[in-house]
Amino acid sequence: MIFNKAYNLENRRDFLNYLRVKLFGDNLVQNIKPIQIDRKTIFFEESSCFELGKITLDKEISIFEIKQKSKHDPRITLTRDAFKIMESKWIQNALFVFYSEDSSSWRLSLLTLKKTWWEVQSSNPKRYSFLLWEGEKTKTPERYLNHSIKDFADLVSRFDVEVVRKEFFDDYVTLYIRLYKAITEDADFITLLNYQKIEVVSFTKNLLGKIVFLYFIQKKWWLWVPRGGKYGEDGDKNFMRSLWNDFSTWEKSILEKHGYFYNDYLEWLFFAGLNKDNSDNDDYNEYFNQKVPYLNGWLFKEDYASWRENISKISNDIFANDKKDGILDIFDLYNFTIDEDDLYDSEIAIDPEMLGRIFEKMISISPENIDDIVSIYEKKNKIEINKELNKKFWAFYTPREIVHYMTKESIIAYLLNNLKGKKEENEEKIRILFDLKEKFLVTKSEITEEVFDKIANIIEEIDVLLKKVKILDPAIGSGAFPMGILHEISSIRYYIYEVFYETFRINTDEFKDSHGKISMYKIKRNIIGNNIYGVDISAGAIDIARLRFWLSLVVDEEIPEPLPNFEFKFVCANTLIPLAEESNQKNLEFEWAKELKVETLRKYMLSYYNAQWIKEKENWKNRIENFLWIGKNIALDLYKTKSERTKQLETYEPFNSNHSAEFFDPSLMMGNSKFDIAIGNPPYIKEYDNKNAFDWIRDHEYYMGKMDIWYFFSCYTLDLLKEGWVQSFIAQNNWITS
């Protein structure tokens, strides 16, 4: 099998022979020759590029071999260079092998490029890749690239990442159900969780989320780094399996072990490792005798205070076993990649964007339906849970293309509403800018002087507007739309800084990395802190959204640093119930609606968002709690008895991730009273289908009878939008006609 070997010139013949025997037969004609590159490429040279032959099906496919300069060459830039070869030779479809001398890993990629002779620019370029090496998992390529290919559509289907997504989703939810059952079998542990008011369905989601998060982190070479070693170089790419092996050999712990992987290893890794600031000791963790990076944030905080004293007896078999169907066993079968998919470049592996889709469907699993889901699983053993959730619990994700369209058009509409000058001329310039950005991300295409001069006068204004835009998703779910917004704004700002700011000589130092290059990580962190907000009534949804955003930041980090705090970015609350006003609130000296107080709270929250170290974080947490405490107790002092407002305020616990507030007030919860854009996919619940769902909202000012919950979201978010607002929601088609 060629997939578990390094690629080099010595086994080129084996590779071509495999393609002929297994996949293409006599349709492959071998013809090895160097290729001439007519355009400048960044990470490979003409002397190391070869055409290996052609495949003739119903379409012609060229085969190219590219030797990179280094294993560290960025994937997206390599893709751009490969497209340049195809464009220069008017090739629409090609298989590429990308390899380097300093790595045993290589990529087998299918690239498609629709282009006709009259088109100036390429359109709809796509790249789908398998990452292969002697240490990588080969289950997926062995399954899809081991039998004859009949036509081009068949070839494309073998590189279809959606097939892998579906398979992984079924495995993930099956593992979730089995983990939930394993946890509930530990009666003492369930008693502890109940006493701590920790809901078991959410706890199980969080635990599995932590584990899968570490499968991404280990790809950064950040884990199992020896004392004195370097992150990104000396870590273990198979850390989770090494951790299990270490547990199995009973060696390194300095404390007494009890024989349970979760109790003896995972809890210590989460709560006393990844959530503990050991920077004064070079991140050295005595328990594991390794460096463990401090990642901060909610994800690895202590689930319960007594975790050291309690013995959690979750069965080891759920993590790994002789049948090879434990969590680690199944996850080990898949390739995980920290390179996020975009609309042009997909890796046949589990990436953060794919995980976001899975999490979006996981939200539908709740305490109310978990028994039904377990029952379905027990009847069918391993089920196609994807179909069951769609059919029984209405769990659907929004296709990426829809998210991309809505986020892009919302930002363009916002810019048009706020740019100076004529709207028609501005729209033409904005769309040129966005098109240039898309082509730049794929092919690194350069801008002509004529086009530069045409759009240059709006660039600085666009950057200012994007820096101050406020965007709310009122039903965030797994965070698909805010993630789309993050990608859209970060990519356009990255493009502006890369292409325009050298001309304008504007200072971009705050967005540069240690090498003086524009850092996508710093741009993303700035955007999340200043521009994006989300709210959902489900604590599980908020947990998942936060995890998704942490992953998005980790993707672009060079070395580990503490992640930001999201308590005031993604809020667990009932979006549709506003905070009640007191009857004589206008006479109160301290009034939440006053912009001065909102501005103070906003500054506190932004400082808390950026707080990296534990003492700094606790300091800002205490200041915010004191600030909120004053607001809560004015009504108590003034009215003796609890008003409706006071009762609502008492339900607000911003630092309790398992609790949902019974109202939503963006000034109080986010330090932001109004927004420029509201975007998302609010739930559809019709009154004639589910009358009970409306029992708590019939007194709402927007209630009219025969309603859909969707209408409340539409009306209420309009109240939260500034002048020149943009609202972009997915709606049922009857909204137009009713």
C-alpha cells in the first residue's frame, strides 16, 4: 500500500503502478517530463516539477508531481501555485502529488479549474486532498482509493469530504451515546454531578468535546513536549494514544492511581494542566513530567470543586479496548487537520469547520430526548444517527454556501449603508474588492494599477467601518453564522493589510506576528473581541459555539498562548424576553440605559476578554461582578419587595456556564446596546403545532395569535439594531406570502 509510505523519486514508479492497477487501468498513459512554469511560484521551483502522465476518462486529467521547498510551506499558497500551473497550460482537471525532502508526509490532491478561452480570470477553483504519510491514518484513502474508477464523476466522488463527514458524524454521536451510558453507570459520580447542579447530557458533550479538541491540538505538536523542549517541534502528534499507553503502563504519576483513565489522567490534564498557569516554570507539569500549555478559557476549567477527592469510575473501555471501538480507538482511525476548509480547498480529514457542523446537530440532543435517543441506539446498536436526528428531532445544519452568501451580502449591505459617496459607485467598488480578495486567497493574484486606483479611495473607510461594526446572532446554535462573519471580515481585513496598507503607510503593528508578517490569529482575536456577539437559551449551544471559536483561533496560533474569555461574547439567555423597567426608573441615579454606564461595562468586559493570566482574569471578573451587583441591588433597596426586574436580574449568572438567564439585555450582558447587523437562523415553531411553546410569550408586545416563534426573533432584533441596519435571517417561504 502506497499510502503509509513517504513519497520520493524512488517510489514514484510504485505510485504510478498503483494508479494504473487499482484505479485507471489502460486509461492512464505514463509520460514523465519536466514542466515549464510560465508564472512565478513561491514555494516550489521549475526544476522540481514534473508531469507524470495523463488519464483519459470522459474528461482528461493530468498528473503532476511537485516537490515543495519545505514541509512548513502553507497549504493555501501551494494551492495557488498549483492553480497557476493549470491556468498557464489551460488544464481544467489534474491530480497533484505534493511532497518535500524534509518530511515523510505528502498530499494527493484533485484540482479542478473551470476556465474557457474568453475568460480573463479563473472561476470556481477547487482542491480536495488526502494527507498521507507513514504515521498518518490510512482508513479513508484505503477505503476510497482502492478500486477502479469508471469516469470523472466517480473520481470526484472518491475525494468527496462529505462522505467522511457523514461517517464521522455517525461515529461521533454513537460514541456520545455510549459515553453518556458509561457515565450514568457510575452512580456515585451521578450523585456528585446532581449535587453540583451539573446536567449529565451537557457534561457528556463537554467531555467528548474536550477530547476531540485535544485531537486538533496534538496536530500543532503542542502536547507531550519534554521539559526544555519547544512547542511546535518536540510534541507528540499522537498524544492522546501516548497518554493512554502511559496510563496502561502505570508509570509516571507521582500520586496514587485508582485505575480509571478519566480520574487518573484526563481530569489532571484538564484541570491541573491545561487550566493551570505554570509559565513561571516553563509550563512544566510535575504530574505528567512534561510541559502542558496553559490554554485558559472555559473549556478546561474545573467541572466541580471536589474533583481531586472524588474517584470518578467511568469505565476505561469507553476510551479504549480490545474490540477497538472506544473513543480513542475510533478517533485514531481518522485524519484530523488544523487546516480549516474554505470554499476552494478541502482536505479529506476532520477539520474544525466539519466539527462545527457536527456540533450544530448535537445541540438537538437534550435532557428531554436523551432517553429516546438511547432507546433508538439500543434497538439498532450502531445507528445512522444522522437520519434519526433529522427525522425525529429536526436537527439540520445550514450549508456552508448559504452561510457564506448571507454573511458576505450582510457585510456588503452594511458598508453600503455607511460609506460616504454615491451608493451605486460604492457598491461596484466593494464588489470588486471582495472579488479581488477571493482570487487573492486562492491564486495570490495581483491587482492592476488601474483597479487599485479605482477602489483605493474607499479602503481606509472600509477598514474603519469593519473595525467598529457590531453583529449579533440572536439564536447562535453552534455558531455557524458568527463563524462565517469571522471568516469574511478577517479575510477582507487580511487582504487590505497585505495589499493596500504599505501604500497608505498606516500602522498595522498590532496585527503582526513575531516575524513582522500580518497575523490572521491577531486579526481574528480582535474581531471576536470587538465585533461579534451571540445569544442562545441553550447552555449546550453556547458551550459548543465557544469551543468552535477557540478552535478557529488555535488554527492560526504559532505557539500556545491563553485563549480569550467568551462569557460576554456568547451569552446564555432567553433572547425574546427583555429586561423589565422599574416604574420610576427615570429617577434612579444609577440607570443601566445610560450610555456612560454601558461604556464602562464594555471596557471591563473587553479587558476580561483579553485577560490571559489567572490573577488578571480574577481581577476583572471581580470588578464586573461588583458592577453588576450594584445594578441588582438598587431595586432591592428602593422597593423592599422584589420587582419583576429584580427577579430577572437574580437569574443572571454570567460566570456559570450551565445556567440560562430568564431575560436578555445586551447592554448589561455584552456592554453593547445596539447592533449594525443581526444574522442567523432563528427557530421555527408554529403555534398550531405546539401551543405549549407559546405559554410564556403570549403577553409579549409582538404576540398576535397564530404565530411562529421566528416572528418574535425578527421583530425583537429590529429593536436592537441601529439606523442603517441589516437583518439577514433564513426564513420559511410562507413568510413572503402570509
